[in-house]
Amino acid sequence: MIIRSLYTMTSILHVDQVQMIYLADMPEPKFSISDESLEVELFREDQIPWDALAFPTITNALKFYFSDRKTGHFPLRHLAMNRSPAGELSCELGTHQ
């Protein structure tokens, strides 16, 4: 795997976490499960099981990627996510050129 750049940085305020996702190239399709993933698979864009993705941060990053891929411009994005007492998830987006 060849890491290119930081792509999304999400502050998950309601659990005091920061998640960083990087753009990377995978010259060969070598991947496997880990302690944090029971199942891994590669998908084409039109095959992604959107409803089965575990985390909104991954959904956000993938949607940004497929949109950015059309222009070839991949800006760093900072998101702030928070869950209200009623359980609603809100997301605020900032983009760095």
C-alpha cells in the first residue's frame, strides 16, 4: 500500500474521537481481516452495500472520493460529527484546498 495524503479528518464529538482516512494506492489486491474487521471485500462503486457500512465516517469518505474522482481533485476535508441527546447525528463540513 502506498499512502498518498490525508483525505478526511473527522472529529466525532459525542465519543471524543478523531478518525483520519488517507488516500492510498493498492498496487496489488492484498488485504485481510483484522482484530477490528470480521469481513473485508473490494467493491466497484456500483456494488457498494451502502446500508451495510458500519460507520458514517466511511460512508462520507467514499462519497467524497467518488465525487472527487470525477474532477481529479481530492481536497482535505474536516468534519465535525455530533449526536444529539435525541440520537440524531449532525455533521458539519470544512474543506481545505
